Amino acid sequence: MDSTMSLGIVSFGTALGNPVPVADVVDEYSGEAQRILTLGYRNVFRCSPGVGITDLSVEAGAKALSAAGIDPATVDLVVLAVTDIAEYLYWDAAASVAYRLGASQAEAVFLTQACTTGVMSLDTVAGKLATHPDYEVALIVAANRCCEGYWNRMATQPMVFSDGAAAAVVRRGHPRLRWLSTAVRTNGRYANFYRLEQGGAAAPFGSARTRVRDAWDVMEFFDYSAAKFAQFANEVDEETKLVVERACAQAKTQISDLSKVILLGDSTNAMKELAGRLGVPPMRTNFDLSREYGHLGAADQFFSLSHYSDDGDLEPGSHLALVSHGRGMHWACTVLQV
């Protein structure tokens, strides 16, 4: 590996909303409680109304910096990777997070490519360290805060969205959890899949409030055809397999040799099906953590990795993969060496 691109993860920090069993609140979100319960999630984590995505990000980032014993003023780069909409428009959430953390000397980068953004972020850091030889320390924060004015956290997708953030301190030349490769695939055919029709430059907000989207709105993209949606679901898994194979090839390893494959926190059936497509038993994925914490958007992979790292559940020298897909559509895989 080029020494200018050698980097590893030093420490983690996490922040979550308030936990509640899905069964206790499912009726607040849907009249199809049984369908949502069969997705397999046990809990959902929800922030209080006054807590935003940057609040979660600052909490997680501060914990990660403290765990690494790093003065925020010495951080060179802050990357904020989010799934949903930040608190305000015409506002740089990454710059705000860096400032509130005390990272006054850091460059701030704001990534917004949905659920793939966390997995892509290490590639962004590797590129920045390669082109800025003076950069030594970076902070990545991946976060999700469901904007319930636009998104039904239990009914827009066949997933249960939780609020949370996971941060990682990355240092040039650090020998543990070393970044080896990142691969990304994009298919712009699906760029309009989750598009909101109001709020952008094409249709600025007026007096009418945008209606919360649900699963039926999403199906409009597929002409309300179950067959077309099934074809899309198959494509999602096939593209995921291709991007994992590509990242593994770049890292000179194979899927079968990965000690862990940390996936997007999807429903029980979807995660099992994708694990089978990859030839990986569910026990080598983050299947159990996803049942417990819900889907944390861009934070899924770093959140799970932080748990495995804290629990000593990572085999030194082994390879693991962070894998995701998200609206765009994008597919991403990052391979690390423990």
C-alpha cells in the first residue's frame, strides 16, 4: 500500500435516541402492525423533538475523540456522513459539527449519499490524506435522524429507522482496522426513486406542507407492479455482491475469507437473503445487532464495528467488509484489516 494512503481507526464513539420496543409504538406509524413486526426489529431508537442530527453527531464525535485522547483542536479533517435531511437548509452541518466539537483547524466535508455515505467516508478520508501530506488525524461521523415530517420511519420502506450516530477517529499510519479498499457502483436510473417534489430549487416550499411519504408512494416508481419491485430487489442484491467482490479484489482477498461482513441493517428476511447471496452465514454479519437497534442509516456499519471492537470480537490480522446500498442508487463496500 502507498504509505500516503495508510490509515487506521483508532477509536469509536456512539450516540442513540431513546429506546422503545417496536411493538409498543408501531400503531403510531402504521395500520399494518403485523406486517411491520414481521420485519424482525425488536427496538426503535427515537430522539426527542429538540434533538437534531448534528446533536447526535457532536455527542458521538466527542466520545470518539476522548477515547483516543485527542485534542479536537489538532484534528485535520472532519467528515460528516448523513442519511436524512439536516436541521436546516442553506447550512453546512459538517462545519457546524466541527466547530461545536472544537475542531477549529479542521477541514469539514459534508457527505449526503444516503445509507452508503458512511461506507464511502473512509475512501474520502484516504483521498484527502493522499493529497494533503500534512493531514494526520481525521474524524468521521456517520449519523441518521429520521425527519418525520417527510419520512415515516416504519412505513416508507420495509425497515425500521432508528436515530443514532457513530464516530471514528482515523489516524495516518495507525496499524489497527486499516483501510485497504473501497468500491462504489452507481445506477442513476433510480435517482428519482425517493425524490421529494417540494423544497428544492425546482419547487420551493410554499404554504402547503409536504405530505409524509409511505410505501405506496415509493411503489409509484415501479408502476405499482410487484414483479417490477421484485426485479429491483434482486438487482440490489446482485449489485451488492458485485461491489463486495470488487472491493475484495482490490484488497487482495475474497468474500469467503472475510471474518465479518457488516451489512445495512435491513429486515430479517432481506439480511438473510443477502448473506446467502454472498455465501456468508448470518452469524458473520451484524444480523443480531440490527434486530436490537434498528436501521441506523449511514451509521449502521460504524455502529456495529464499534460494538465488535469494544467486545474484542475482531480477529487480529483478519479482513472485514463494511457493505451498504442506498438511494441514488449507490452500492458501496470498504474492506479493512483488523
